[in-house]
Amino acid sequence: MADGRARLVLGVTPTATAVGLRSERGPVLLALMVSTGLIAIDATILATAVPSIVRDVGGFEQFPWLFSVYLLAQAVSVSVYAKLSDTFGRKPVMLWGIGLFLLGSVLCGLAWSMTALIAFRAVQGLGAGAVQPMAMTIAGDIYTVAERARTQGYLASVWAVSSVVGPTLGGVFSQLGIWRWIFFVNVPLCLLAGGLIARNLHETVRRREHRIDYLGSVLLTSGMTLVILGVLEGGQAWAWDSPASIAVFAGGAVLLAAFALVERRAAEPVLPMWVLGRRLLATTTGLAFGVGVILIGLTSFVPTYLEYSLGVPPLAAGLALAALTLGWPLSAGLSGRLFYLRLGFRKTVLIGLVLVVAGTGSLALFARSPSVAAVAASCFVIGLGMGLVATPSIIAAQTSVEWHERGVATGTNMFARSLGSAVGAAALGAVANGVVAVSGRPATDPGVATQSGAAVFLAVLVAVAITVVAGLSMPKDRVAPAEPASSPAG
């Protein structure tokens, strides 16, 4: 193109000459990196400030909702956005997501209570549901399999920087008593990301009509909300065997059963049955769910565990968590060149899972003897493993489908990860709250914090074991071949 800007032509079959000029894709990649940075920083900046937020607005028992409601909103909106992107293009969906994330961030910064903050986190989650999967889908559109390995290095660098910037900012804002800036800092980042996307990503969209599965989305959201409500409030607001608890779980089960029936008949379902009918896609979806549980278990509880059990400042607790998100992009960036392009996707994932088991096992083993250094070392090993699980598995899913299925395949994978995080936040929050309730002492008590942390890390280890089963179930694959980009850029 004469102006050096990348253009995607969506909905057509690419030719060999459509593999775009690299110089034209560079500005788009930069835009994707900034957009990914929004989500990457948000993933780590909030956890370090939870104790400060609780001291200000109260509601320790409710704090898992800060993560669950965000992730649930993200999960249920991903598939809707995937369909919309095939109809209207990636660009308007990405810009909508950034705008919604911006609105949610401002509202969170103005929140006056834990209830309001939770509600506004849902708005943020609806925005994130567009940003993260669209960034990955666009990268999948304009880069080949071999190029994605190198591109992942650039996107991984965003997580590497965010792994330091996020916890550091969260810790600093928390220690200064200005935790609301955790959300206000998103304002300039959203404006920058939106500006770069608007300027550099240009699409010629050949629209295809889609039927959005609104009924399925409503049933899934309602059912999962009731299940999460029952898990988080059981043993707190009501007894586990009380009529209220039974009614909540029964209602959730009925709605989820109705969701399953609707999905079987929907023209374009939120969770397509053909995804679960293909072994590779089914196993990578299971891996994504497990990654979501593991990730939320560590990012939401490691800082609180260290701050309450050892009394370390939020900044130090955040930097210990940063080891996780530093190891992740480091291995993700090397996963293509050193692993899956040589060994194949399955072997790469299994190597990663071995590292995750080792790191999580050591974290659980030494949890009753709190140590910042031990936690940081364990998190780093887990991060190295996660980079070899999450990135290769989603690339494997993208590679196994045609262009017109890639948005759905990517969206389903991100949906599973977000759903896993939402369920994980609720379940692990229930574990922590249960320990606090049994002890009869406040959650800030060092002994109670140590006990609840050990219980949560053991539960995460169980989730890791289940995820290993999904990894072992992946079909054996050959070394990933080079393929032409699945959408023209040029």
C-alpha cells in the first residue's frame, strides 16, 4: 500500500501474494501490543491493592467477586464479539471494547462501596471480552504459523513489562493510599490504544450475516452467576445445606441445562458443539479452562497471602507475583522457535505442564512457612510452564481451523480461560473464606492468612492435576508447518 498501512480483507480466501508486506503490518502489531497492555496491566495491578481497598470500602468476604464478575462478563461476551467481528470487522469491535473498558475503569475509580466496585468491574469485563481475543485474532489473521512464533515474542514482551509495571503501580498506589488510581491509570492507555487502532488498522469487510445467540448468552450468564453466588456465599451468608443454598444451586443447574439445550439448536451458538467435537479443539479448550483457574488462583491470592501472613508491603508482594508474569512471556516468546515448531504442540504443552506441577507443588509445600523469595521462585517456575501451555495451545487451535472458523476457535479458547478464572475465583474464594470462618479470627490474622493461603495453593494444585489430564489427551501432532496468512494484509 502506498501509505504503508495494513489492510485486512475479511471473509475472502487469501492468495500467496496476499501475505502482506511486513513493514505494513508493523503499526498494526504496535497497536495490538498497546491494546494487550490494557488487559495485561489490569491482570496484576488490582491484586496487590485488595487489602487497601478492603480497608477503605470494606467487604473482605466479597472481594473474590472483583475478579469473578469481571471474568464472567468477559467470558460470556467473548463469543458474541467473535461473531460480531466476522460481520462488522475486527476494528469496530476492538474500538468498542476499548471504549467500554475505559468507561468501566472510570466508574471503578469513582466507586463508593464494594458493591458498586463489583458492578463497575462487570463493565470493565465486558470491554475486556472484546480487546484480548480481538488482538489475538487479528494477529492470527495477518501472520503465518512460523511468524506467529516471532510475533508472540513481541506480544509476550508486553506481559513482561506489565508484570513489573502492574504490581509496582498497584503497590505504590496502595501504599500511598490512592488505590483508585489503579483504575484511572487506564484512561491514557485506553486513549492511546484506541488511537493506534483507529489510525493503523484498516479493513475492507465483506460482511456475512450472523445470528447472535442472545438467549444462550443470557442463560449462561444467569446460570453461572447463580453457581458463583452459591459457591461464594455458601457457609457465609447461609449454610451449605440451607434451603437458600439448595435453591441457588438448583436454579443455576436448571439454567445451565437450558443453556445446553439451546446450544444444540442455535444457528450460531455461544459454545459451538463442533468445537467440542474435535479432539484438538476440545483438549485445548480444557487447557484454557485450567489455565484460567490456575492464573486467577495465583494472581488474586499470592499478594494477599504475603501481605497478611508476613506483613510485607504491597509493593514487595506485587513484585513476588511479578515473577509469575515475567516467566510466562519469557517462555511464550521462545515457545515457537525452540519448542512447538520443532517438537510439536502436544510435547510443548506437556513440558510446560511439568514445570507448572513443579512450581505449584513447591508453592503448596512451603506455604505454611511463608517466604517472599520462595513464593517468587515458585511463581517464576509456574510462569515458565504457563508460557509453554497457554500460547502453543491457542496457536494449535487457530492452526487447525480455516479462516472463517478462526474467530470462533479463538473466542471459544478465550471464553474457556475467562470462565475458568471466574469459576476459580469463586471456588478458591470459598476455600479461603471457609478457613477464615472455621478459625473464628479475622482474615488479617497472620496465622489465619497462612492457613488460608496453604489451602488455596493446595486447591490450585488439584486444578493443575486436572489440567494435566487435558494435556495428555491432546492428539499427537507433527511439527507445525508454515502456512500462508489466513487473511490478506496489503
